[in-house]
Amino acid sequence: MEKRLMTLLVGLFLLVGGVVAQTKVNGTVVSQDDGQPVIGASVLVIGTSTGTVTDANGKFSLTVPAGKSMLRITYVGMEPLELSARPNMRILLTSDQRALDEVIVVAYGTQKKSAFTGSATQIGAETIEAHVATNVTSALAGTTPGVQLISNSGDPASNAPTIRIRGVGSLYAGNSPLYVVDGMPYDGPLNAINPQDVESMTVLKDASASAIYGARGANGVVLITTKKGRNQDAEIRFDAKWGSNSRLIPQYDIIKDPGQYYELAYKKLYNSQIYAGKTAAEAYAFADANLLNAKNGGLGYQVYTVPEGEKLIGTNFKLNPNATLGYSDGEYYYTPDDWYDEAFHNSFRQEYNASFSGVTERLNYYSSVGYLSDGGVVNNSGFERYSARLNVDYQVKKWLRVGTNLSYAHVDSESPAYGSTWGSSGNMFYIANNMGPIYPLYVRNADGSLKIDDNGLQVYDSNNTNFTRPSVVGNAIRDNELNKRQDYRDHFNGRFSAVITPIEGLTLTANMSVSARNRRYNALYSAFGSATAQDGQAYVYSTRTFAVTNQYLANYRTSFLDDQHHIELLAGYEQYKLKIQALSGQNDHLYDPTISELDNALGTENKIAESSTDNYMTEGFLGRLQYDFQEKYFLNGSIRRDGSSRFAPGHRWGTFGSVGAAWEIKKETFMEDINWLDMLKFKASYGVQGNDNILDNNGYDQYYPYISQYKPSWSSTAGYSLQMTWKGNEDLTWESSHAFNIGFDFALLKNRLNGTIEYFSRKTSDMLYFKDVPLSSGNVTGFVPTNIGSMKNSGIEFNLDGIIMKSRDIEWSANFNLTHVKNEITELDPSVEEEGIKSGSRILRVGGSIYQAYMRRYAGVDPETGKGLYYYKEYEKNADGTPKLDEKGKIVYTGRDLTTDVFSEADQYDLGTIMPDIYGGFGTTVRAYGFDLSAQVSFQLGGKVYDSEYQALMHTQNNIGSAWHKDALDAWSYDNQGSNIPRLDGDTQVGQTSVDRFLISSNYLSINNVQLGYTFPRKLISPLTLSSLRVYVSGENLAVFSKRKGLDPRYSMAVGGYSSGMGMSSSSYSAMRTITAGLTVTF
Amino acid sequence: MKFYKISFLALAGLMTVASCNDIDEMEPASGALTEDQVQQSKELNPARSEASFSAMFNIMGLPNGVFNRSTPRADDFGFIMSAISSDAEGPDYIYDDSGYNWFSTCGEYSSRNANYANPYIRYATPYNQIKMANDLIKENKEATDSVGKNMCAQAHAIRAFDYLALVQYFQFNYQIAKDKPGVPIVTEETPDEQLTNNPRASVEEVFKLIISDLDYAIENLDNNRTNKTRVNQQVAYGLRARANLIMGKWQEALNDAEKAMAGYTPATITEPAFCELSEPNWIWGIEITQNMVLVSGYPTCSSWLSSFSGDGYAAATASYAMINTMLWNKIPATDVRKGWWVDENLYSPLLENVSWDGASGVDLAKLQIDDVKEPFNPYSNVKFGMKDGIGSENNINDFPLMRVEEMILVKAECQARLGQDGAARTTLESFVKTYRDPEYSSTAGGRSLTDEIWYQRRVELWGEGFAMSDIMRLQKPVVRFHDDTCNQPAAFRFNIPADDAWLLMRFCDSETNTNAGIIDNTGSKQPEQDQYPNLRDGVTD
């Protein structure tokens, strides 16, 4: 157990005094719990100002003035001890079960946990360091109730998982929490923060905790606090890790055998004829003629050699037993490659961190440097980070303290081509996941050897042989080798503060923080690959982002009437300004085919040069009052008035605020006798927050949503032309969120069991909403941004931490948390309230959730024909067969659902929410004899996800040439009439439309991390002048168990469809597993 | 003392920051222009006022013009895409059944799927343009200056062009379906509230608007214009000729067609062409500029329609637009248009006059360049050239919207419908014999006169977007095959009877979900392979 929670103040004001030396005493302070030395415990000679603190070995020595003999030894979290001084003392401190009052980081300061009326979860450095992760927020997975992490990508260069706190509060505005680093709002990427520098992370979940952040706190707040010096004795810490990254999610269960694949394709072609009324002979003839004809629904490639005059597939739909794999046409040799295996491989991860920290009389410093190199699971993919931090606090005068926190990170990363390019031939993940198992990746010479071109480059199959694939142009795996996408980023964050304490209790703070981010991105499209026609293309992009936050706070703390009433008042002003400047250029005809700079691009006709500037600003006035009586009854209230440049003058300012109360029930006299209960607190809060974070229809920030916007263009023949790109709305204003929280905190069995149970309800009103307008209105965006409607996220959170076993050598603890959230739309635009808002596979309606599936319903297979059947709503017909209309012009339905094999007749149905009922996590830590083992697991239950990759692999559309799931082998046929899978070619009209058949449970269990470490005994390492040495192995993202092999439900929190939401997983960077070993040394 | 000084300083600092409050000054610079910035530009340079007018024409063939998503779609290019879609739904225009064919949705007729992009783009393009026209009409209605009046008149003509395209997608021929629902009408006077409950106007009402818009345009336009992308009086006459032809007003259509064609001469065919606005037979066209294709050159006619782009879909993936051999076989060898498509040996005389990488003739057809060009398929078209030269990667081909040849054929058809068979044959023969086939005789094909004229339209206007509107207008079946020898891929090989309900487009769900007034078309179902093998159309029999 580490006992270093030494506050700065203790260190600073324990001035070593004493004039007349009398008795010299020394000793060691040891914890009774585990026998480990207590570092930084204060030792004071009672009745004097003489004192010291224990060193890294728990040792102290001091001189006791004449006439004094009693020492008082104190340490946070331990029972204070008074005893008489003598030489070679061995002092045993026992932990103070009652006084274990944690201090947590809250908005604009810190607070005793007992006084906190809101809902927050804090995780410390220990939990963060148990993860080998590039992003600090990874540590929240499974550890923090109410928090959901959704990974968008396994790309080592991707920023961080998407975080949703207590559900999804907005339809079209941002749903991301506000990040606050060392007290200042932070909008840089999270991967620019080195997790090793983080001391704690607090998630503020309710309004009383976060309303004071006003406009930006509506989706919760994540406070990140970086490290400070801890010991008077300077500490040097070095940490190194080496490991391996590999693909986490396995491939879907696809047909890998080329023969089996041919058989299936043959059967599909046969079916297409036999069911079109042809004779069996005609159908066989058609399948024989077109199996390899890529222009008429066939596969295009022959990779088997069959004896002269024999067929590849027989009339029994089986591969000719005389066929041998591999085929040569005299010019080339054709044999399939496993694109998946060729694309994915393991890679190396290494990370080194060094830090120096310490506390002196007036100075507290922490400084660190770090290096991380994180490889990807495909080539030319990786992330490299150089980071440095310097945190310094200096007590200039008794009434003035200044501080600076400076951090710098340089990031070099490289990403393959993917992203939103679903279904694109240029997306290597899509290709690797979906390529049929008969296609070669490489071109081979007639003798079977791999072909190398005149430049010495490997020749990839890009339809450049005598066969042509029926789809997929070029070769994305080749392009990933030849094309380069280099991303260079610099992130500087600086915080400068001055704290003045002019009189007792009053603190005036001025903070300024700047965030300067520069990015330079170079993309090369190779003349030997995808940019042959342009003889190479270069794209260069550069942005400069500069954000300044000014913050002025006055805090006054006092108590009165015998210290029974405590009051704290905060008033402040905060201003945030953002400027983003972008510059980009593109050109072709590269002289040197490998250099992606514009001076090397000499084309004259396809030059693009673009630049633009965006500006954004918010400002706010804030105030907060905190009061308690006898530290038993707590009250607090906050208010904030915020303005945002995202809204038109007149709609710009909003007022937000909160109230909260807490009652320490255990401190009441009537509870005194309940010994097993150590703490019981009741708390309740209510507050209102705002959200101005409107995104455009591509999910990017829209800084001027209230103004209609235009894009001009020019040509020498047509002159200037001006086209609208965004339809604004002057009346647009704040979306507000009304959050209510009620719950209990408790601790029992001598604080060995801690827990929280809370109910919350968050209602979002005046939702920022893109009101769809009909296409016939001619509106370019198809919608108008407006404030309308409301929704509610409500639920229960439960968290339990316990120490199961504790002895001198063994400690076993565990944690468990659960969250249930229900999302419900409570109000919509009156014009759509009746019908709901339908868009694609989602319906928004009152009473439904934000993710309400709206799809066609599969009714199984017609056992006679093998065609897929779908439900439709029966309607009354006029004599001529047209639908009968009521007086309002609406179709009259009979209320019955019938089935049809004509897909276009099928209706969409409301299929309920896809959101999970419950999510949560559990973990455990065991420490024994220097060993420690920890594991953290997260899970989700009761939701659904659209498995569009499975849909693609089942080929309901005419996706000839792409991979087939093994389930397709079980498709309906005359000898398999009981099958629930339509016959091959029997369901082609479904195409890319979403059908409930592919909606699957999103339950998962994910082993987020397991770490095993060993800390060497002090006596073994102290001769090496080390104060600690720990070695460990760690596994991050070890396994995900889901309903179907290949499915990663963590990828999505949207209804999804064939090409969106979950569909992205086939085209996105698959999640990675990381296994590392490392060591941590401190001097 | 010190305390007060410090507090004062802090307070003063705070006030300073708060007072340089520029929350009202947050504007973009470039990237997007705000309404204020647009207004300011107009004040500084009044010539900028014409930019919105110019945009109305720009959108007609704009790559990534209407789908408005983060990823460009290779089939989002305005009316040019609509033209290709219409032809690909027809009998004569073929793409392979392969994963490269973005128009397979038209080949197989899944284009009636309400959430597909293809019908979305075909529907959104005209309505986006109608909105621009309505805004211009509203702004210039009362204009007294010639510039404003002219812009207003052109906007009327454009609106008529749009409704003409739309109404034929959603309802049968005017002459049989006058009272049936057409498409919702939006004009400059339609109040915003009505848009969300705007029922389909009857076909008759839509045509009433079309004719009144064209009447207005003809009255207020003359024959001056800045270039052939713009509408002048002749273009308006041409549009009215089309409308009158659909409505069966033969004499009016004939008169209008004659006015439209005055001064233009048919093209002389020597090499791949139909890609430049300046061609003398073009009355009206869409111009594609270098700027438009900078972001992506794939959503263009160069990429899909021409077989000669150095960076296009057709050439790179062998997705060449081909002619149905049933029609091609009917073209006499003496007709120069037979050479618009290579034969089964990949030969066309038109290829003798051009070269790509030094190859001409059949060598050009067989030329293979990795990632750039695949060999032609038999019957691949070589009608459409490249504005920037054969093999150029600049996909800036212009697209014809109205050619003099069409107007000649309208004239001939009207004459035939009016019973003036002799005049009709003279009109037809004098055009074809002079410019296409010196051996031509209008009776040699053995077709009825009106079928002969339709045959001429099918050959002459192949690839230009007339296939389906002609079929709907003439109430003909879609006949893609007679027997197994036709070159349609199996999945697209079927016939559809005349006036089949599946020929009518369905409204996209983006419209039905937001416009409560829409009752969609129903009936029939997606065609199946080899259906109706015995249908004949009078042209390819």
C-alpha cells in the first residue's frame, strides 16, 4: 500500500526550526497493515514548530529542543500517534478507518468527497497505469459506472474512443463530454496526453458537479489532473515497455476453400436460370458458360486446372475431383492468395517514460519525457509520440503562488486508406475482409514465381492479367504499400496561473491557457499504383489551431458560529476563443515518384489550392455557493451565464445552474451504534446545462449554424457561380439539458466495502435538431437546423468496491459496476409527432428511443420456392387495385400483416430500441508477497446491433466475387426445404436494404486488460540505490466475446444499415490486442 | 493595503478582458461565405449578383452535386447521370453485370427502391434547380432592367425543363394519364408550410405550368446569350416543342421545333465527338469545367459515357457503354452511325482517325494500360470522344441537352402524326441521306413511319437520355431481347410491357418521409430474367 498522499501544504509549512539543539532522535515509520515504510509522514515535536517528514525509506531524524519530549506523527489516512521521543524508534501507524476522507478533483478546485453533493467517479494513477494504452481514457472502460466507451477504430493513430456519459443526450449536436485538463478546458486530441503523466481522472456525471461548466458540460465532464511532485526527496522514475500488437477480432466464418466457393457460385448461376423457368440442361449450360464470365454475373478467374474436356464443377454441384489448384494460361499462373492473412500481421510496440519530481520549501515540480511507438496491424500504419511535460508551482510570496503547466507532444503517424470509404475498392480493410477466396493478390509468371516489374517492384493483381475480377478495381493492398499518408502533429499546451491569497480564506486565481496545434499531412498517391493516370499525385494539408482560455476566479471560504457553519463562495469569468486555419494543396505529375510535396508535383490542370479560417468563441460568468453545517448537512448551488458565437445575436446567451444537497446520515447521533456502517450519505441534485455544439451532416463542427452559407466557384467560361451549402436558422439557440440525480454513498465493514447507488434522469429540451425538409423543397442540405423536441435519459448506476481479503502479505480487492439507461424521446416537432421521423433504418418517435430500428421484417423462406418472404401491411384497395385513401388522403390499413416475396412491397416496421439494457464492468486486484495481478472486464447486455458485414457475406445482393459466409452453404434448396436462408439468387431484391434478419444481439464481454506484476523487496534493491523496482506483463484488449464470430459490437452505437453504423466495421481498422512486458524503476 | 492593490489590479485585468468582447465578430474567412459576406461582395462588385444565376446552370452536370455526403459518389452528376440512367433502363444501352457498374440498379430496375441513391439523385437534381430558379424568379419578377428580366425568363425555362423531366418519371403519357397524379409543384409562390404536405399535382397541372413557363420565356427572351449553356429563345422553343410533342399538339410542336433548329446544322461524323459545347449541331448543352472535376473526375460523362478517358470508370474497369446488338444489327453498313460502336472484332472506322498511346484502329480498341484502360468490349461505343483529347485524364466533357438533329426528328414525327407522310419522309430522308447514310430510304427498314422515326431517334440520340421518355411517350414496351443471342447480361435480360406500372419511378423515402402529401406509385414488380420474351417494339423486330 502506497502512502504518499502528501499534500503540498503539509510540506511547505512544516518549517524546520529549533535553535538550541538538545536531543537527537531518529526512527522509522511503518504501516501496521503491511509493514511497508510510510513515506512523507510528518513528525512534529509537540509544543514547538520543529518537525520533519519521513524519507523514502520511512526514516526520519530530528533534534528535540530542551524541555520537549513528545512527538506527534501524522499521515493522511492514518490514525495520528503521540509518543515520547527516543533514539531508534520504530513507529507503527494504523490506518484511520473513519478519517479516510478522500479529496476529489471537482469543477474549479478540489473537494472532500464527503462534502460532494453530485455524482462523480475518480480513478487514480494506479488504475491508469494498469493499462498499456495510448489514450488515457481507455482506463475508463469497465471501471466507471455510467460511462460507455465506443471504439471507432483500432487504428493506433486514431484519437480515442467515443465516450458517452449517461446515455445519448443529443440528436444532432455533439454528445462528447468536456475535457478539462488541470482546470482548463481542453480541446486537443486525447492521444497528445501521455497517460503516464496523469495523476487522476474524474468523470462528473450530474448537473451539480458540472453545471458550473455551463454550455460545455451538458454531456458530462472529464477532469484530467496531471502529476505533481510528491516527496521532499526528489524522485526519479523510469518506465519501459515492449510488446506486440495483433488483430483482436477474428475474421467472420467465411468460406476459405476455393473449390467450395466455386461450387456455391456455380449453384447461384444455375439457380438464376432454373428459377427463371429454364430447363436443367439450359441452366447447367448457362452456369458452365458464365461461371468465369465477369461480365455476366460470373467470377472472372480460373484458379483450378481441369483435364481437357472436363468441367470445373459437375452437375452434382461438386468440384471436379480431377481439378488441381493452380492454373496457367501460358502467360500467367493463377492461384489464390489469402488477402486477409497477407494484409494483417503483428507489430511491435515500445514505450519509454522518465520523470523527475519533488517538493522543496517553495517549489513543487514534476517533469517528464516520454516516447511511444505503436505499430499497426497492417503495413504503413503506426503512431509515434514524443512527449514532454513540466509542471511547476512556486510560492513567490506568502500571498502569491504562481504555476505553469507546459506540455508538448509531437506525433508522427501513418494510416492506411479507410475511414468513411465504405465499400470502396480503395479501402484495404474492406478488400481484405470481403475478397472472395479464389483471387490472387499477386501476379505470378507462368512458372508460378511472383512477378517483379522493371522497377523491381512486386506486381500486384489489379486486373492486369488475362482475367478480370467482377468487382474491385486496382489493388488496395498494393496501394497501401506504395501510397503514403503521413501525418505530423505538434501539440503545445500551456497553463499559466497566479493564485493570490490576500486575506485568510480568500483566493484570487488568474489562469490562462493556450493550446497551439499544428498539423501537416502529406499524402502520396503513387504513380505505380492508384495514380497511374496522373503520374502520381501529392496532397498536402496543413492546419493551425489556436485556442486561448482566460479564467478569473475568486474563492472565499469561511466558517462561523464555533466552526459549525462552513461557507465557500466562488465567482468567476471564463472566456474561450478558437481559431482554426487550414491550408491545403493538391497536384499531380510527380517528378520524383516518392516525394509527396507540391514542388515535386508539376501538373498544370488539376492543381487545387485552398485555405480558410474559422473562428469561434464562448464566454461565461459563473458563481457557486457551498455550505455545510457540522460537515453533516451540505448544500450547494451554482449559476452560469454563457454566450456562444454559434448563435445569432439575441439568441446568444443562456443561463444555466444547479442546486445540490447531501446529508451525512452516519454522523447523526441515532446512527452512532451501528458499528458495521462507517458512512452513509444521501445526496440529491438538479441542474440545467447547455449545449451549442452543432455538427454538420458529416459530423464536423459547424461554427455558424445560424447563418446560411455559400460556396463560390469560378471558371473562365462560366464566370462566378455561387451555391448554397448550408441553410441557416437565425432563431437557433441553446439546447438545454435538465439533469436530476439522487443516490446514496456508503461504506461498511471498516471501510472495506464502498459503494454508490444512484438514480439519474436527464431531460434534453429544445433539442438541436435537423428538421428534414422534402427533397422537392430544393434545400441543398435537406434540412433546417432548429430547436425542437425533447428526450430523456434515465437510469440507475450501481458501483461497489470491496476488499475481500487483507493481511500483512495478501490483499485481494474487487470492483463491480452496472448501469441501466433508458433513452426516450418525449417530444418532437408537432408536424411529425404522429408519424415519427423516418430516415433509413431508424425511426424517431415519441415514446421510442434515439436508436429505434425501423426496418423491413423477414418472414422466413417460402418452403416451396426458396424465396425470402417479407411482411407488409395489408391495405384496402379500390376496384382498380390502387390503395384506398381516407378523407385525409392516407392509406387505409386493415391492421393485418401479410407476407410477400416481392421485396418492394414489404413495409418498414418499428422494431424497438437497439440500445442495451445494461452495461458495466468488473475487475479485481490481488497483491501477495510482492506480486500483483489485476484484471478488468466490461460487458453489455440486452441491446442489438445491425450486422451488415454478415449481410454482405450472405450475398443477398448480387455481390459476386466477394467472400461468402459459411452459413450460405445451408441455403434453401429442394433437398433442404426447411432452411431459413433463402435459396442462392432467391433474395436478390433486398440489395443493400436493411432487414431485421441481420439485427443481432449486441451482448458482449470484453477482457479489457490483465496485468501481472512483481515488486522487488526494498532490501534487495536498496543496495542498487533504487527505491523501487517493479516488472510486469500486461495484456490490453485481450478478448471480446460476442454473439457471432467476427462481430465487434463495441464498434457502434447507432441503428446502422448496410453501409453505415455497424457496416463500418467491415471497412474500418479492426481493434488491436496489445501484449507488453515492462519495468518501472524509481530512484 | 497590498490586498486592495492586488484586488484592484485583478479586477482591472478582468474588466479589460471582458471589454474586448468580440463574440459578435466571429466569422469564417473563406471555406464558407456567410450571407453578410455575400451581400458585401455584391455591394463591392455588383457583377457578383449573377453568381447565383450562374449556379443554376452549374448544378446541371455538377460532380457530387446533390447527394451531399462526405464521400463522393461516382454516379452523382446531375442531369447527365439522369440521362445515362434513363438510357440504361431502356432497351439499347448496356453495361456489364459486374461490380463496377454503378448503373446496374437501372439495368435490373431496382431503381424503384425508395432508399437507393440513384432515384434520389435523379429526383433531387431537378428540384434543387427548381429552387434556384424559383429564387431567381422571385428576385427578378419585378425587374425592369434587361439583365434581371433575362435572368427571370431563363429561370422560367429552366423550371419547365425540370418539371418536364420529373413528370415523365412518375406518370404515364399525358395523353392517357392527364388526370393522374404527377409530381408535387413548387413555385416561387409556394409557402414553406405547404412543402411538408404538398400532394402530387395532376399531370395536366404540371404541363400547364410547363407551358406557361415556356410561354413566358419565349416572350421575354431573344436569341442573344453568353454561351450555349444558357437558355435563349430558340432553346425555349425547343423545350416547348418537346412538351407539345408529349401532349400530342403536333402542329404546335412542329412550329416550335422549326424555330428551335433555325441556323443549326447537323453534325458530320468523322471521329468520336459529342463532347464540346461548341459543336455546331448543339443548340443547348451542359459545360463541365476543370474546376468542377478537381475534387473527383469520376462522376462525369467522360468517365462513364466516353470510352477514351485516361482516368475514367468505363475505360479502367471495362465498363464500356455498349449498344444492344438487336438495334446495332438493324443499322445499315452504309450508315456512318454504325461506326459509333465497335463491331464484334472491335473495329470501327471512327478509330482510324484518332490515336491513344500511338495506337489507332483496332489496336486502340485492344490497347491495355494497367489501371487506366482495358480493351474494349464488342459493341462498346466510340460515339463520345474526349474534349481534352483521346486518353486525356481531364474528365471535362460537355454534354448535349438539345441538338438540331433531335428537332429535325421532332419535326418529322409531327408531320407524320399530322398525316403529312410525304413531308415527314422528306424531312427524314434529307437529314439522314445528307449527314448519315447516303443510301438511306425511309421505307427500307420495313417499319411504320412513326416506328422508323423512333428507330432514328434511338440510333441518333443513343446515350443522351431519351430512351425512357420516348418509351413512355410512345407507349412502347421495353424490348431488350428476342432470344439468347442478344448481348444483354442475363440479369438485365427481360422485356417489360408498355405502360407497366414498374416503369413509373417511386418517390424516395427522403420525400415520402417528409412530405405527407405524397401517395406513391404502386403495382407490378421488379422484372425477372427472360420475362415476356415475345414482346416486340416495331423497331428491332
